[in-house]
Amino acid sequence: MRVSRIFRLVEKYEGLKALISTLMFSLPQIFSVFALLTILLFIFAILGVYLFKDIIKGEIVNIDSGGYMGFSDFGIAMLMLLRLTTGEDWSNVYTDTIDSSNCT
């Protein structure tokens, strides 16, 4: 019943109707951008596992404690890259991967 209020509001206000129609018109382009981002993250996750799988302990990259920040396998690398796209701790991950004393 409460959801029906939203539909009544859309029919009542022309500005809201225009906003929703614009959103519906741009959905294919949004999906294209999402697909491109997914492909890029997929490629960088593969490269990260290939290049940085030997880093087991750092300030942020820590595989020993069972965390999800590292490049030990593809799934964890993909989760880490998704987290890094928000800008969280990317500089610390950068310093962990550039410091070669953490590599085995």
C-alpha cells in the first residue's frame, strides 16, 4: 500500500516524472559504464595476483590474519580493488606494494 503512494506522486508531479523518464532513458549507458568498470577491475585483479601475490604482510595488506586486503587469490584481489575504488586506504596499499621487504 505504501509503495502505491510513490506511483501516485510520480503521476502528480511533472518534474518527478521527467526525472524518472531521464533515469530510464540513461540506464543502458549506465550499464555500459558498469560493464567497462567490471572489465577493468577484472584485468587489474589478474595483474595484481600475478605481480603482488608474494606480499603477505604490510600495514593494510595482511593475508595472515584472514583479512580481505591482499592479492593472494582472484576473489580477494577483486574485493580489494572494489574497496580501493572508493578511495579507502589506497595510499597505504600503495606503500605496502612498493616496499619489497614484505615479499617472501
